[in-house]
Amino acid sequence: MLVYLVVYPVGRFLLEFLRLDSAQVGGLNANQTFMAIVALVAGGLLVYRHRQPKGL
């Protein structure tokens, strides 16, 4: 599930550049900002979970 939460927002972030109807602030729209945050948080959780010792 965490892998999906990393991959999907990255794809969505990139596809948002193709939209013509969205308002932009600082070159990014609200959807891109939210997807970047979701991808970073999920990626951090994935790394944190991967570094946990096994069998505890």
C-alpha cells in the first residue's frame, strides 16, 4: 500500500502539468502540492518501515 502511495502521487503530479484549467501559485497547483506531500510522507514511511529490525 505504501508503494502505491508513493507511485500514484508522482504520476498524478506529473500529469497535472498537462492541465490547462487549473489555477497556479508559484508554478504548482493545489493538486500537485498535495500529491507531492503524499508521496514524500509515504516514501518516508516506506523507508522508516524498511529500516526497522525484523522479528521484534
